[in-house]
Amino acid sequence: MFTRQLSVGIMSAPTISFVLEDDYTFSSRTYRGAYTATLSEGKVLFEGQLYDELCFVGGHRFTLKEVVIGVNFHWQRKEDQTFVGDLRVIAAFDHVLAAQTGLVAINCLDVEDYLLSVISSEMSASSSLELLKAHAVISRSWLLHPILNPHAHGKTEYHTLTADGTERLIKWYERDAHTLFDVCADDHCQRYQGITRQTSDNVQRAIDLTRGEVLVADDNGEVCDARFYKSCGGMTETFENCWADEHYPYLEAVRDNDECEPLDLTQEAQARQWITTSPKSYCNTHDARVLSQVLNNYDQETHDFYRWQVSYTQQELSELVHQRSGIDFGTVTDLIPVRRGPSARLYELQIVGEKRTMIVGKELEIRKWLSPSHLYSSAFVVDKTTDEQGTISFHLRGAGWGHGVGLCQIGAAVMADQGKSYEQILMHYFPNTTLKRL
């Protein structure tokens, strides 16, 4: 059994307010109640004294005030959250700016206690037992993969020129970006919102029934890097089209139904046909009862995720791309697909402007540049129209919600609702794997 304590970065701010719900110990003193810590002179100012860090241990529960969730997504908001375990507060240092940038609150706790929160933060605590068990296994696997199998993914951004001299910016975001803690508490890693949403006996049962259970790769026995997201849109994506150029046999493209018909969505014509229709898939559902198992209250503010549409005028798009990329393309005249993955997700897109033309990738960078927060996915096609007044508009029609690699949460919820076991769900989304109890 994996026994090392996990450190989770919860929030960062110049001032952090918190409530110790039980007796905690710090610097040989006992603390209980409401407190505030502030960044001062590069240290933590607490109760009139400066410290290198605060470390409250020995208690059971504490609450952090105004935690930001959904950072940079359309559902971003603040809420108070309660956690179990120990609390550390440290001053964060930005090596690029060579300055202290704020305080960071870190929760230290056991892995299985962490998972209790993750599977009810990522979904709903009212989810079916088989769905919760499946998510417990993949969340545990995802967490332990880099700890048990440490290896560097290498560079995460590079600029090149194509054969015809077009600029090419390829960028992705690795999970090992954190240096002060193991994982963060937001969508960048796994949603972890403490015991705020842990309201179901099924959550505890799912953890207990799968305790220590992980997915391992058939080819080398390593714990799998088990990724997940909301909706694949009917077909899952491969790892290398979203992150490092590294192929995992268990993160293959999988058709999200019981059929195995051949599809080549890397081709533009087939991708357009796929995206502009609504093929049968596990995640193609509007069943509110099933969706409520996967989507928390703020997630349910989104209704169209299997197929969706976004439109911008040419002026809106040009201003948006400039703002989000920091690059002045001038007036954007075209969006041209360059490379698609097997799920029809674009991982290279050419943006043509009057001042500049550039190819951008991978999928998340495309989604960031073409939305005030993030597009639901990079599986989209583009249509241009001109109205009677001569206004040019760009219409993006898309499929799915998220990167599409690994487990489709909505699809898994439908499979569980149809009576499939958590083992069947995992083997569907993660071929070439075996369940193993550490």
C-alpha cells in the first residue's frame, strides 16, 4: 500500500483566512478558531510575528475562506471549503519575477482521504456505485503514476518554421509544473474541494471496495497515467496529441459505443460529417438523472456539450485572439485546420491574419486562444458567413467537452446506468490494461 502523505495546493493569495475547526498545534502552541495570514517582507505574517511557514498539525478539520475554483474557466467563482488533515501556509517565490508573489495554502493528508473528496468533487456524490468505483481507480492511478514512475516529459513549448516559412507555436501543459506540492486542487490536476461535497455513503464504499486498486499497463506493468474529462463527443483521443509526443498503448482512440465501425476522423471531410451530426454514443445523452451524477451544480450551467456552437464576428475574433495570445494578427481572415487527431480534435490550427500568420497547438492552447475562457474542445469545424451589411462572422461547430484522452465521465455514467461494472467501464476506456491492488 502507498503510505506517503500527499500535499495538495489549494489556493494562492496575498492574504489567506482560515478557520481551524479542531485543536491544531503549531510551534508548540495549540490553535483553534478563525485566523488570517498575510505576506509581509517575503515571509508569512501571523499573529504579529513573521515565519518562514505555518504548519498546523494534529487536528481533523479546517476551512479555507474564498477558495477560487474553475480558474480561468467560465464557471470560475469563490467558495469556502473544508478539508481534513494538516494545513501548511508558505510564501510562494516566482523565479522569473525574482519576487515573492503571495501565500500558498497546502493540505497534507493520506491518499485515500484525498480520493474521498476527488471523486465527489469531479462528479456528484450521488453517482452510482460502479461509476464512483471506476473513478476511484483512475484518480488513484493518475495520482500515483508520476510518483511511482518518475520520468521527465521534456520541453513543453517550442517555436519552429514550416517548409513554407510559416511560424509554428506548439505548447502544452504538463502535470509536473508544480514544485511546492504534489498536485493542485483545481481542474489543472484533479478537482479537490475537501469534504464540502462529500455527502454520500457510496463515496466511502467506492474507496473502501477499491482500496489500493490501480490500472497497470499490460506492456510494462507501470501504473497508468489515467486521464479523464467530461465528454469525448463520441471518440476518444490519444495522449500524444494533447501532451508530450509519447504514445501509451492504453490511451488509444476508442469509439464510445458498442460498435467498432472504422472511422478516420483525421481527414477533414470525415471530421466535418462527424461533428455536424449526432452519432449514437454513450456520452450522447440528455438524461438529467444520469447527467446529475457527473455534473456538479456549476457544471450543469452547461447544457450543450456533446455538440455545441460558438460564433464570433470577424472583429470579435480578431480582438479575442489578440487578447488571449498576446500576438497582434491584425484582422483575422481565416482559421485553417492543419492536423486532427483520431477524435477529430485539432492539435494544430493555422490562424491567418492581415499582419501575421501562425500555426498554433496543441489542443488546449487552441481552446484558450479562441475563447474568453476555454472552448469546450478542439474538435470543431469552421464556417464563414457574410450578412447583408457585409459583416463577416466565424461559426465554430464542435464536439465534446475536454481533451478527450482516457475516461469519458458522461459516457462512463451512462455505461454504469446500463448495468455495466466498473471493470467493464475501465476496460472500455483503457484497453491493454489490468486492474491491480498495490
